[in-house]
Amino acid sequence: MFVGSINQDLRALLSETTRGWESEHVYIGCSGNFTIERILRDRNFELHGNDVSMYTCNIGKHLAGESLDIGIKDENLNWLEPYMEDGLPKLATILLCTTMLDGYYREEPFFVRKREAYKAQWERLHQETMEKIAKGINGLKLNEFWAGDVVDWAVNSPNDQAFISFPPTYTGGYERLYKAFEDAFDWEEPPYELFDTERLGVMVDAVKEKKEWMMARDEPIDGLEGYEVGKVQTSLRSKPVIVYASKSPKRITMPHQKTELVKIPRANEETEFTEDSKITLVKITQGQMNTLRSLYLNPGIAPASAAMNLAVLVDGKLIGAMGLARSQFSNMDAYLMSDFVIRPVKYKRLSKLILACVLSKEVKFLFEQSINGRIHTVSTTAFTKKPVSMKYRGLFELHSRKEDPPRLNYTGQAGKWTLQEGLKWWMNKHSKSTQ
């Protein structure tokens, strides 16, 4: 549940940037999971932490030699009382609750089983968590921890010392993340204002007055133009984090996509199909799939790894590929992550043939074999503002429409026909030439 950590590349840049700092005191805004503090603990800095969440305040007060008064509000959680002693017991209890309380008040069978499993195994989990926390905070001490608004923290901290903050990236983030905690526990929540663009501007003006400083966010920060020292992107699907600092070596880290040669003859504009043509599937590696995606799929579509990647061949020649994964929402559903055709080819609607193959008995069998389970449907998503996607029409049924971003969710019957039956359907309906 908790997301207050920073990735490895950003940690490396933080370590390098602060190595030459001359300040004696470093004030950290939005301590989160105390990753910044842990990186700096052996640098002879006096560290000052800050945050507003119960989770972080509980740890921060402990590291500063204090304790946070937390009571149990929900009587159904009174069984946690023996594990709320100050120090490691309370730290471990709150840390475990960051995952246990995720969906705690929902009544679906999954969440019911989850609650029962946590309670049944709590003694062991609690002991193991205390041991992990003790190891994680070993040698880490804070000069102080202030529970309060990060903007006020930036404004009021001394200008002749250093300041670091990687502030929230979306308005109201803490409120959504910790709603379950509010229902479960009583504590004296510090006052703070919602962190919006206006508040960020006030913070930026204050931070630039510090002797040394560093900030990072996954979108450009107005007012810090010219202070960019790094850009960190951990995967092709993640947003890049822009790093700003008063002074630092300039660094950039970007994801690298592994590719492999695909030694399969490819169809072209001269290749023709008939109802007697033979259509087959070949399993390909993720590296080979990445190569084909890079050549034939829209570069604006972020890549992702699939559980199974298949190349589609007609008469031994490659016409396209598909990538399937387990659905996050149903055990009986496969999710079509990507499907595309090679270009140039003779046929205008060749993508329909790839989709006909997706719903084939052969694909159903191969995917069930790979996951060691059964599927009944295949789902996918079309990112479009249009009311329907002509690509999926006639094969998949529209299941739902979503916004932000606009998208259509489609579902089709797995094992609808054989590959050859799918080819025959396509030949009758969609084999019109582009020429």
C-alpha cells in the first residue's frame, strides 16, 4: 500500500548530489519511507525529518527519540492492542496495517480471506516485521521530526542549511491512500493544506533560498528551469522523474529494451492467401516480441512483458504477433496486451485475421498450458475517444467505456474456432486487397 520510496537510480543520484554538500544540517520534506534519511545516515549530517501521514510520523518520532500516541478506533481491531507498545511493536503493527487495511472493509471473498489470513498469522508476521524494521533503521537517528505541512517546513527551515524534498505528485494523494487508517486508528493528525500547484510554487521559492537543495518530481516544476540535473526513468511504461538541484553532476538514466533477431520469413505486398493456406503459431521470446513491436507497433504505445508471445504465420510467412497475460480481474480471462500485423502487406484488414487467431482453440490451449489453468474469455483495451473500435467490431463485444484516459474494454470468446476456421471467416469477410 505504501508508496513513499524512491527507485534505485534516483537513490544513486541523490547520493552523488549530496556528497559534496557543506551544510551541517539537512532538512527533508516528505520523509515517506525514510529512504533519503537512510542514504544520508553515514554522512555526518544532522537530519531533520518531516511528513503528515500516521505511518511516517510513527517511524519519524521513534527515530527522534519520541513516540506517537495512536489509539484503536475500530473495535473489530481491538485484538491489535497487545501489539501497540511504543517502539518496535507499534512500528511493526502500523507497517503491517499498510497492507492488511488495503481493502479491509470490503466484503468480497478475496478480502475476507485476506483478513482472516492476517489475523491467523499475525504473531509470526509481527515478529518477522519487528526484526526487519530493526535491521532497516539500525544506525539511523533524527535530530528532530516535525509532523506538519511540507510547505511550512520549507519556508521555516534555515536558509543557511540544506533541504531535500520529493513532494507529492498528485493532489489529495495522502487522503486517498490513508482513508482506511482514519477509520481504524485515532491519533492527533497534524494540520496541513492540500498540496496543489499554488502551494508547490510557494515551496519552490522557499527552497531556492537554501544553501544547498534538491527536488524531484514526475513532471516539470515551474520556477526551477535551468536547475535540471537529471532525468530518471526506470521502465518504458513509467513516467520519467525530473531531478533539480542547486548544484550536481548531470545524469540521465533510461530503460533499455532487450531485443532479439526474429529469423522467420515475412509476408510482403506480393504474398497472397487462399482458403487452402495453412495458418500456424510459433512461440517467440519477449526479446523477439520487442523487436517486432519496435518495427510494426505504434511507438506511442508503451511496451510491457507478456506471459506468452506468439507469432502468426500463413504458409510459413510471418504476418503478425500477439502477447497475452493473465487478467487482473478474473481467473477465467486472458488479457490481450498487444496485437499487430507486419507492414507492408497486400491486405488492408489483416489485423482482423490476427484477432481471429487470438480467439482460436489453439491459442486457448497454449495459454491454458502456460498458466496451468482454464480461460473462457479474452479481454483487451482500445485507447480511443470514439464510441466503438472498428478493429475489434465483429469479433469482440464492447464490455465498458472508461475515461482518463478514454478507452474501450472489449471481451471475446476464447476457443471460438480453429485457426483454419478463423482464416476461412477472414477470407470471406475481410480479405480485400489494399491494391
